[in-house]
Amino acid sequence: MKRFLAFAASLIMLLPLICVPSANAVIFEYKDKLYSESMILVSLDTGEAISEKNADTPQCPASLVNIMTAVIVLENCKNLSEEVTLDPNVYGHIYDELKDPEDLPMVELQDGDILSVNDLLYCMMLTSSVEASETLANHVGKQIVASGGGNGMPVAAFVDKMNAKAKEIGMTSTVFTNAHGMYDPAQYTTARDMAVLTQYALSVPLFREIATTQSYTPVVPNPTHHPKHDAWVWTHSNVMTDKTNNVYYYLGAKGIKTAKLETAGRNLITLASKNGYSYLVILMKAPFKDEDGENTFCHIKDAANLLNWAFDSFSYQVILLASTEIGERDVKLADSSSKGYVTAVPRENVELLWCRDVDIKTIDIDKAVWNKNTFQAPVKKGEPVGELTIYYSGNPIAKVELVARDEVGRSKTKYNLEVAKRFHKSVWFRTAVKISVILSLIYILICVYAYVVFKSHKKPLKPIYAVPKVGKKKKKKKSGSGPQDK
């Protein structure tokens, strides 16, 4: 029942994406300066990118990989309330493999702390804790191995699951090598793939709640290392969500994940909602230093500028009315009350998320494909007659079905004449002729057969009125005596 409810919840959260009309997103150019090397801006209302920059360039994800780590845990862990002890034997190797000690996130955790799986998820998503992420990978990896997956090594089995999920959801340019996000030259992704992953993750139950929480206190108390339990608080690393930050706070922003590596720059994934619109921003490889060599948060500036642009410039616009006449096609056998042709209009208004800086008059609506070159009456109002593909800058951006605007009636006289004219060419006529010929041949054969049989059984008749033969007759002797005898 739990799995069913989770599946149903996922479908409900995905409905805004499923119900989007058939269309390809229009990519609008963001003309202001961006410090981040890669960027993609996605409308969460349509599920499509509306602006991008180097979105397919391979980048180091750093702790953005924690999004996939969380997805695998949420989809494979049997009990999120189960308590796990932090063991340095599980994550200690990460310290030794660090390329730069500054890359390690500082989190208030101690070896031996006992936390629930749910606590560890919050810790990982809010603070990028490598201890939390590796502990989760080891713990859930054991369950994966126990269920028949993997090769016996829990963390390796977990990473295999990450790559399998990436392939499943359509991340075509991503390879994961660890669950914590520390530098590995073999681990890479793209801004576009991270958009795919994040949108999928937002459909996984509990992920949105965890990834957009501003602060969290572990449920399990640990009085030995943390005597003041209420003061043991993890805060989200995205300063855009911190109301106390007068410089970088952005009204409407939430979570989702920050990441940084000295060799890979600063990364950020965040979402924001305002006035009924929601956007997801993915920024990768922003510089650590400004032109003066001072620490800078260019990725935060980029995110704020992009979101301001999106909220100020984009709105849903009707780019094609359902009453727009797209074209006409002749109709055969139309009655006198009709015009002899059908006028095609879109089945419905075509509405797209559109940038106000781009004139909708530049849209090309001349690419109609008709179901037939010529139609035959009757044609009903609303009957499909073709399809229209709408183009912008040579790229298809939407498709809409074309229907008959008016009803076209059929003339009985024209129809009957047409039927009579075509009857001798029809299949029925040819079939009737064939049947008639066959039946006639059968009849003739039967007659011939009957005649032959009749002749063979006929007997000669005896003549009743035969002509007597001409010849001598023998005279009969008279009996008795008379005078002559004497």
C-alpha cells in the first residue's frame, strides 16, 4: 500500500508535465552577463527549458550528485526511521583522497553519532556532508546487495544504482563514480542532465520537502557529542533562502542544492515561485574569485538575475486563436447552401510561455498538413481536416489539430449522379457482373446436362397408324361341301 501511495503521489506531482500540449520549448536568449560557465533555466509549469548557455558542456557536479544519492535512498531504503551509527571506517577514506582540504564541507557531526536515515538525508541535502552521504550509500548499498543487486560491495552497488537510474530517466551525458561529490575526473554531468535529474527528483515523495527545508534539527538526540539538542541545527547552504541575509536573500527561492570544488567552481540548483509561475535554475562552474581576487558568489548573482528576468519577461500568451482561418480545401458534392469548400481552424487556442521581448508576429503558422487534398461532403463542424506545426526561427514550437469551422452538407442530386457515374467502376458492380456470368454459365451447363441425360434415356414409340404393306394375300379355304365339289 505504501508503494502504491508513493506511486500515486509521483503521478500527481508530474501531472503539470504530462498535460503540456504537444510543443517544443522556445529557447530565448538571456542577453545580460552570466558568470557561470553553464546554465539552464526551466519552467516547472511546462517542464521545458526557456533559456540556456553551454547546457551540454561536461562539468564536474561536485555535491550536486547528492540529489541522485537522495533519490536512490528514497526509492530503495526500506525504513527511513532506522538508526545508523556514523562509522569513520565507512567515510574516513574520503579525507585521505581530498584534492583540496578546503573542499570538505564543515558540518557539526561526530564519529559515533547516531542518526536516522531521514536525519542523514536532511544533513546531506542541507550541508553536503560527505559523512552523511557515504553512510547512506553504505547503509542502503547493503540492502541493495542483500536483495540481489551489486557485486557484494555496498557502496559500489549503490553507485551502480545511481548510474542505472541516470540512464533510466534520460541523463545521457552523466557518469557517477561516488555518492558524496568529492572530485573525481571520471565523474561528470551537464546542466541539462542536472535539470532532468532535479525534475525527476521533485516527483519522488519526500524529496521536495527535504531539499527545500531551510533548517532542520535531528530527531535522534546525541547528548554525548551534542548536549544541547535544540541547538543542534543544520541550515540550508543556499543563502538565497536565508531571510537574515540582506545581500543574497531572494523572495520565493527554495533549496535545492549548492556545491563547490576548488577545481570545478561553484554550482547551484534552486527553484523559485512568484505570481503563479515557477522556475528551476541550474548554474555550473561559477568562479570563486572576482576580478580583484576576492571571494565572490557569482552563482547567486546569476540566479537572482535570471529569476528576475523570468518573472518580469515571461507570461502565457495566446500565439494562435482558435478562430484563425488557416486555409481552405475544396469539398465535392456540396449542397447549394454550402460554399463548396471547408475552412480549417485550430481546434483550440495555442498558448505558450512567451518572452515579452519577442514579437509573436515572427511566428510562422503556414506549415499546415492536410488529411486530404479534396474532401467529400458531408463534412461535420469540428471534424479533423489536418494538422498545423508552428515554427519560430525555423524550429517547431507547437502542433495543433485543424478542424472544419463550418458544416458542409451533401447534395442528394450530386451524390446520386456521382454514384450512378461510378457504379460501373465500383467493386460491387464488378462483383455483380462476375456473379451473373458465373450463374449464367452454371445455368447453361445444367441445361446441356439435362438435355444429354434426356436424350440418352428416350425410347422409340410404336406407330399407331402405320401404313399397311402392299403384297399378295393367301386365300382361306372354305370348310364344308357344295355342288361344286361334286
